Amino acid sequence: MSADIHSEAFIQEAQELLQELEASLLELEDDSENTELIARIFRAMHTIKGSGAMFGFENIAHFVHDIETAYDMVRNGELRVSKPMLDYSFKSCDVIKQMLDDSSVRAESGEALEIITFFRGCRKDTGDAQNTVPEHQDEPEQGPERTYRIRFEPSENIFLTGTNPAMLLEELQAMGESEIITHITRIPEIEELDPECCYTFWDVILTTSKTENDIRDVFMFVEDESVLKIDVIYESGLDEENYRKLGEILVEKGEVSAEDLAAIIKEKKMIGEMLIEKGLVEQDAVVSALEEQKYIKNLKAKKAAAENNTSLRVPSEKLDSLVDLVGELVTVQARLNQTAASMGDSGLSKIAEDVERLVWELRDNTMSIRMLQIGTTFSKYKRLVRDLAKDLGKDIELVTKGEETELDKTVIEKLGDPLVHLVRNSVDHGIELPADRIAAGKSPRGKITLSAEHSGDSVLIRITDDGKGLDKKVLMKKAAEKGLISENAELSSKEAFELIFLPGFSTAAAVSNISGRGVGMDVVKRNIEALRGTIEIDSSIGKGTEITLKLPLTLAIIDGLLVRIGEQFFIIPLSMVNECIEFKESLHRTESGRCILKVRDDLIPYLKLRSIFFIPEEEPEIQQIVILDIENNRIGFVVDSVIGDHQTVIKSLGKSFKKVECISGASVLGDGSIALIIDVMKIYNSVG
Amino acid sequence: MIEMRMEKQADGKTILHLSGELTISNVRPLYERVCEGLKAPEELTVHIGNVDAIDCTFLQVLCTAHRAYTAKGKSFCVKLDDCGIIGKAGWSGIAPGKKCAKGLFGTCFLIQEGE
């Protein structure tokens, strides 16, 4: 692989780590003592630094060094997390992103220098006066990860030598994940106790990549007067069978003889209870063994979970190409079906059926590979809300729900900008200032909820805020001032809310750098519709606003209704189709000549697709009308005939057809002919 | 410096307030106090708060005192303002709710009622 490929891999990894890092920092803001979060942040910084140096991103490695050091100090309890530290940590994520995009961004200039200076200051404040930054300190060699059992029985006089055993245990804990079992059975009765002696001893189960010698070094000054026994009880890759049973651990630790154990086993009772009952083992020895067993079980469970998460990184272009190939395969398979049917060969038909089954399985699997959890993008909105709220002097909590909801990666990518705009709007226009909220009898802290859920073949994404809501009167007044509606227009609430989607509409009293330029909501709507989605608003004054986006699960394949007009085939997205009925124009023509159809007491306007697409052939006497449900309105499309449902692999039309209106793509049919996919929303919007 | 303050309650119970440095250099006064209490017909609650330092000598005294009081049918209870101090004393793995080796089968002063 070339250096470029390595660099690309690093950039991808670093971007993912930055996402994790930001999510962890946001959590840390609410829970600054959470050691797991601190460790996660440290690890992310450490990996970015290490990999950065390895792949030639020296500026990143140099920049991250001081931040990593500060978090290492936090991890070791030498430094406390502060608000400025978190602010600078967030800024550092932005700088790292800049450095990933532009290698000329230096660590010792501009904002990067300000951040480094801050984190160096943190070290100084804690007495670590080392101001020089080692460029790339070599990490000590790490061995394979092992789990040790360390029995430490200090001498009774350990305190008199000036050693506190607690400090030694803390040193062990710093080496890795650990569990400490404290034995107190040797503490004598009160009359016999010398309060200045140490009667306590410990078993430490420690998982670390340090060696046995490293562990012994901790006890260097007390080992001669103490009992120190170190055993490897688990090593990754070895002894993968079920971990030893309780009795085996006790025998190994010398707590019970193998003979006594065998005698107990014969009685077929709980080993621990029996051994204690018979006075063969102290109960704390059993407890210690049980803790050890539990620790290893947990360790193995964590390892298994990590292995299950193993994934393979594949460039998304390769996935796109795979989807294209599957699309071709679907087309060929349809032709095979047609050919087999026309030949009347039962053997060939059977093969065609088998191929069809396999192709659909392959298609479903390929599609599922492209599905990503939307939660991967949610985290960036937390940061967005945090920063915007801070700039505006607001206190806002962003709650996310349904992060596990899956969407096609292309949909997720294209959803980014509209969603950013909607969230920004909620922060800027929706949520009020704390004082205003208190005056309105609300909590000073506003809440924005970003949720996702499946609904049939679509995903619903909702942005809900508990802010001031949309004021119908204000919206209408503004629209009238801008000449978007007449002064006397009568609009329903829903229609009034939708005014904000008109180009150039904005009610913000002051234009801010966040929103209020009236550029955006029309673009948001257009972008959502380009994804074959819809956008709806519901709002209540004083209570808040809810914006619902309805998006297709995937953009690559749709369930369509195949129809024909003249010699041309068209596909209408099946999710919008309500019903199909026979249509004879002579029977349905109204006196006024308006295109209105009466279906079971419902008056439904209809359009002739033949006219929209300028198809010259003569209309057949009996046509079909496909009734669609669009934004809770019913509308009919008149076509020559309805052929049936059709799984459609969407092909883009290419640059030459970019300006073709009302068509969103094309699909190749089984016989090789082309079917055009109708952009229903565009037609609907164009006719009002 | 250790601060040790006795508080007699109307119901006859005694509360022993401990704070400061609960380390080997100050453990003997506590030991002597609990031994005295064992001779008197009193029930003892040890309240530990505002701890600057603690080591396992203090916990050993409390542990053996608990056993002795219980054996005599007296109540002995420890209340901790900060459970984290137990870990700092090298008694990691023992914390209220988690139980110590003794606590798993029997009772432990760290998981006494009143915690």
C-alpha cells in the first residue's frame, strides 16, 4: 500500500476518534469525575498522537502531546477537569480537524498555540514544571496483556517502616484493570490487637501488559519482609476454554488440598459452602476465589463483545460499485425470468427462480451493508447545540433518541446539512433566553430532542424544541410584508407554518451569524425532497415546535409501481400510491372542464402525465388513474396502463439529463428497456 | 491531627465523631476509646467525616471492635460521609453495598444498617 493509502486510513480513523472524543467530552461536562470517560478521552488522544506520528502527521502528534499529558494527569488524579479545560478540549478537536484537512496548520501558531499554552499551564499549576515538550517520547515496550493474581501479605510491622500498603495497591491499580480483594480474617480479637500492626492482606487480580518484574518492582522495598506471590491466571489467546472452577482455583492457591477437594466434590453440594462448613477453608478464601472467577468471566465476556464488534473498513466507493453491480444483476435476472417464461422450459424456469431468490438475498445483504446507524451523526449535533447555546447565552440540553435507527449511508450524508440548519434554527429561534423562559414559567434550561424511528419503509426524524413556538399571525404579517401572500389571505395554521419554507422568508428580528438571513429553510425543504422525503411542521405558541422529516430508508432501490404511457415506461414510488382505478375521461369530465374526479364522495384533482411529459401518442379510451397520497392530500396521475409493482434499482440520469424536470432517475427493465422514475414531489409542488 | 468528639444521645447511644488524619499515628486513641466503650453498657456509632487521610489501621480497629461489640450483643455502627475513603485506605474492594469478604456470608460494619 502506498503512503497515501496509509494517510487516508489515518485520516478516517482520526475523524472517527474525534467524533468519539467530542461525545466523551460532552458527557464529561455533566460527569466530570467519570474515570471511564477520562480514560476514553486519554486513549483517543493517545491514539491520535501515536498514529499521527506514525503516518507523518507530525503537527498533530506535536499538538496533541500536551493535551494527552493533561488528561493523563487527570486520569492519575493529579489534575481536575475544569470548564476551561473542556472548552479548550473542544477547540482542540476543531484544530485537529483543520490539521487533518490542511497539513500546513502548525501546532505552534494561532489557536493551536493558545490551546497548547493552556494545557502546558495546567501542568505547571500542578507542579509539573517541565515545559519542554518531548517530540515523540518512546513508549516503553509493552508485553502481551495478561491477568495476574497477586497475593500480598505485608509484614505486621510494615507501617513502622514508613510504608503504607495502600500506596502499593494504588500503584498496581494504575497498571491496568484490577479487582482488589481485602482479607481481614487475621485481624485478632480486640484485646489482642496491636493497633499499629498490619493484619490485613490482599489478593489483587490485575489485567495489564506489564511484566511480572514490573509488578515486583512495586514491592521492591517491602518484598523481603512480605509474602508476595504472583501467578498468571489468564492470558489472551491461551486457555480459551471455560475458566477453572472454584475448587481448582483454591487448590492452585494452596487454600485446600486436592484430596480434600475430591472428597467434597463427592458430596455434590456447593463447593464453597461445603469447604467452609467442613472448616477446610476460611470463608474469605472462598470469597476471594469467587471474585477471581467472576473477574475472569467478565474479562472474557468483554473480550468476546469486542471480537463481535470487529469490523472491516472498506472504502464507500467500493460499496457503491457493489450496489451498481447488484443493480445490473437484478436487471439481468429479470431478463432471465422473461426469457425462461417465453421459452416455456420448466427446467430453465426453475433455474431462473433460484437465481431470482439468490439475487434478492444478495440485494438485501448489499443494501444492509450500506445501512448506518443515524446515531453516528447525532453526536455532532450535541457539540453544535453546546457551542451555539454558549454563544447566544442560552442553556440548552439536546436529547437524542433512536440513535440505533439505520438509514442508507447516502441518505445520512445528504441529511447532514438540512439537519444542521434545523437544529440551529431551534437553538436560535426556538429556545428562549433563560430569563424569558423563567418569566414564561418554564425551566431556564431549554430542551431540544432529536429523534429517529422507523415507520414502514421510511424513517421519521423529528426535531422538537420546548421553545416559544411559531406565531401564525407574525408569520402571516411577515409574509404579507414581503409580498409572499396577500394582506387578506386566510391560511390554516399548517399553511402559515409552511410559509417559512418560502424563499427569502425570515422572521428573525436581527440577522445573526447563526440564522435569520432567510436563506436556508427553502433549501432545507428542497434538499429533503431531493431525498424523496417530506418535511412537516407542527407548533404551538409558548410550548414549542416539532419538525418531522420523513425519509426513505435507501436511495438505491425503491418499490415502485410500473406504469406505461404510450411506448414509455414510468415508475411511481409505491409508498405514495393509494389506489388505482379505471379512468374514462368521457365519464369523469366535469362541466367546468376542471380535472376533478369523484371517488367514493371524495373529490380528487388529477393530472395527465401524458401532458406533463409531452407524449404525443393518442390516449386509449380506457386509461388508469393512480391515486397518490402526498402530504395528506390525494391527487391522481392519469396513465395508459398500470403494469404492476416493480423493485427498482435507481440509476442516475447523468449530466446530460440534469435539467429534465419531474424525473428523478431511471431504471432498466428486464427486457432492457428504460423506465423513468417520476419525481412526484416536484410535480405536486409545480401544480400547487 | 485527628479530631475525636463524643456525643451522648438521649436514648443512651453514643456517637463518636472522627475527622482529620485517621492514620497509624493517631490510631491508638481510637483503639482505647472503643475498648473503654466495650466495658461500658453503651451502644456506639462511629461517624467518620472530613477525612484528610486514612489508612487500614483505623479500619482494622473498627473491624475488630465491630466483632467484639456484636459478640457482646451491643450495637456498633459506622457511618461514612465519603465511601471513597475506604479505597484510599487500601481496603479497595470493600465498600458499602459491595460487601467485604466477611460481609458476603456474615455481617460487616461497613454494611450495617444506618449506612
